[in-house]
Amino acid sequence: MHISAKGGGGFSGQYELFDIDTAAHAAGRDLEDLLHSLDFGEAPPPAIGADIPRWEVTVCDGDARRTVVFTEDGSAAAAPWQSLIERLRNTA
């Protein structure tokens, strides 16, 4: 599985990029398990606002490719996706 996450912005204007092949990563299995628990169809709609960090996460698993866009707006709907970003930060 390949995970690509890019995002940031907000007041700081800083951007981050994570590009992980789970087969070659020590935390790969944990990341895959987390991704399988997330529902790409239920991702929250991105909030509007220049001060809100925005993320785009793309997951490729064989021929399947899924992308979700969300904002770090503090909503309960964005919380699972934010936990994925935190996990990527901690394992990069």
C-alpha cells in the first residue's frame, strides 16, 4: 500500500508531505490497519477559510486508488483523519 499525504497552510503557511510505502515501513501494518478503519466515503467536507490547514490523502492499494480531502477544523468528523496525519508525523 502506498500513502501520500500533503497539506498544511493556515496561519503558519507551512506545508508537509508524507510519502510512505507500507510494505517497506516499520509501522506499515499499523498504518494499513488505521486506513482500513477509516471510511473514505464518509470524509467530512472541507471547511472554508484561509486560516484552516487543508490535507489531501491518497492511498493506492494495488489497482485501487482513493483520495480524501479534509481540513483540520476541529470537528468530530475530521478527527479520525487528523489521527492519521498525526500517526504519519510520528512514524516518518
